[in-house]
Amino acid sequence: MKTIKIIALGALFLLALSIPSQAQKKNEFKVGWSIYAGWNPWDYAKQSGILKKWANKYDIKINLVKMDYIPSIEAYTSGELDACVMTNMDALTIPVASGIASTAIILGDFSNGNDALLVRNNLDVSGLKGKKVSLVEYSVSHYLLSRALDKNNLKDSDVKVINVSDSDIAPAYVSNSDQEAVVTWNPLVMEIMKTPGVSNIFDSSQIPGEILDMMMMNSKTLESNPQLAKALNGAWFEVMSVMSTRGAKADNALKAMAEAGGSSLTEYKAQLKTTAMFYKPVDAVDYMSGDEIQTKMRRVRNFCFKYGLLGDRVQSADDLGIEFPSGVVIGDQNNVYFKFDASYMQMASENKL
């Protein structure tokens, strides 16, 4: 998305001037969330009182704010939010590229079919050579297309990307049969797939673990205020335990999450089928601490660098350091701006929160 690149390249200096070098200890926080199958549980955490219960435990106040996706990350980057949901790629290209050190404190899920490459006229990926593909440029949709092409021995330059806003992409594709290929995400994928003659030829289930959905927290705020990370983890995994059980309580919770995202319960359950949720904290810890995530993050980082999305200060992909729970750093160990911290999820798994 053009917005992403502008922020990544233009905000670094202004942010460096406006954000204090040391975060202070405080007792009130602002956290952002956006509509998405894997993030709608945050609304239930608020409405059910679960979030407030955990905030009270740590003697803090958490103001959970629903926002449009990109504006929420902009607000986080500018310091208006202490924590915010976002994908791994968007964390790299907006706050991290702008010089805001950020830490993933909750690994909620990875896209397992929610993002898809859809076509008309019985095209396959190889048949896209020389074709136009509509998508939100520089977003995870662009990354998905790049991976699909690579897996089929094609280069990014073999297709022509047509940049379309996320609000226009579905109606534009459905109404114009001359558009042969589009990349987008759910619930837009489900909407477009209702169109006769449209087929799904590549989706995120073929690149599992590469599009991660997380709760990111400003690293300086985290250092001074670990109680926020504890409360958020406590609330999140209590909601996950409700979602993963059977019965009226789980059904009511899922219905509330569906309504929060503007979907029917049936639609929301369908979206969850293509969302690999980490319902148990131990599973999230294991994935965040394993070797696979390092390989996947290197791929995502390299894509971002290729398109100039990591900021002016990054002259090579390895200039940016990404640290994992094991202490392993890919890239520059002296320039770590992205961390994966599994310690709070580990506390949740051991009932130590």
C-alpha cells in the first residue's frame, strides 16, 4: 500500500523528535484492534469483562479502541497507542521502518487460507505471465502474489500489479469481468468467490506461518510496564479457552465476535476455518520459539527490503535486526527493532500470570 511506504520513509525523523527516549511507568494504556477473524476476540474480551478483570488484577486501566487497520498502526507508530494488533509484515514496514522498536507479546494466529489469489477464465499461476493482477500494493496481498509466482518459477516482474484500495477491490473485480486476477483477504475472498467462474488458485495455506497476526507493544513501554503485557496475555488466553470449548458459553462468545466483525455466525465460523488460531499458549510459545519462524521472517523481511519498505536507514536487508525468544538474531545484532517475546505467553501456559 502506498500509505505504508510513505509512512515508513517519511515519519522516522519526526517520530524520533516527538517520542521520549525512555517510556515511563504508568497505569493507564490505550490498545488498538481492527476487524479480522483472529482479532475479533479482543472485542469479546472487552464486552465480557474479561479484559477489565485482568487489568484490575495488575491495578491498571486498559482502553481498548476499535480502529480501521492502517490508521491503528499509524496511531501506534506515532505513540497514540501503547499496543496494537498487526501482521508481522506491517509491523516491519510501518513502526519498525519508522524507528519504533516493537515487541510481539502475543502470537494469535497465522493466515491459513484467509488471503488468496483469485482468477477467472480457468487461469493457473503460470498463466498469469503478462497479466494484470489487482491488489493492495505493498500489503500482505502483494507478498502472497510474490510467493505464488516464486513457487511457480516466475518473477514479480512477470505480472503487472494494479494498485486498488481494500474498500474498492471486491466490488471492482466482481463488476468487471475483464479483470482476470485479484489478491485479497477474508471476508472479501468469500464475497468474491460467490461470483460464477471465479476460482482460488493460491492462498496462504500454501505458505503457513508467513502471515502472522500478533499483538505488538512498544518495546520501551514494555520495559517500563510489563504489567500491560501480563494483563493482555491473561485476557487473551482466557478468551481462547472459551472459544475452544463447546457449549452455550462458547456459542455466545463466537456470536459476539461475529457481530463485532460485521459477519453472521456462519460466516465467522467459516473465516475461523482458514485462520490457524493458537488457542493454547504453549502452542504459541512453541511456534514463536522454533526455527521455522526465523526462516519465514527472513523471507518477509527480504520482500520488504526489495520494495524499499524498511526505511532509508536500511541499506541492506541485514541492516535490520530481528530477535527471537532463543536469543537468535537475524540481521544486525546492534540494530534490533523487532523482537519476539514469548515469556508472557509462557507465564500464561504455566498459570503464572
